[in-house]
Amino acid sequence: MPEVILFTKKDCQKCDYVKGKIPEELELRVLDMESVEGTAEAAYYELIGKNTPILVVDGEIVESAIDIKNRMTELAARK
């Protein structure tokens, strides 16, 4: 299973939408980009300053709530 990370921020409607669409069978980490860990991980993937939500799948960056929802569904179906 690939490493999957969902970067979000507080008070972000799109982030809340995407978090509500996470398939139960999908294993992923949800990180707040404003936390110390989230900021460090976001810097590693060069995401600082980008709009959330952002999904990272083994280094592949997926932006846009609909694209993220579709990618999560695709990953869950592979399991």
C-alpha cells in the first residue's frame, strides 16, 4: 500500500468535505499544515503556500477536492 497523506487546515470547507469522503478501508495520515508536524511534512513535499486540501500518494501530489476524492476512491478500490 502506498504512503498516503492528506494535508488540511482548520476552518477549510474543502478540507472538511474531503475528510468526510475518506473511504473507511483507506489507510492515510491526515496532517494539519499549521501544526509543527504538518508544516515539516509540507515543507518536505514543497507544499508551503499552496491551497489545501492536498493529497500526497507516494510523492505524487493531488490538488482539488474532487480530484482528491476520486483518487482516494481509486486507492480504496485497489485494496
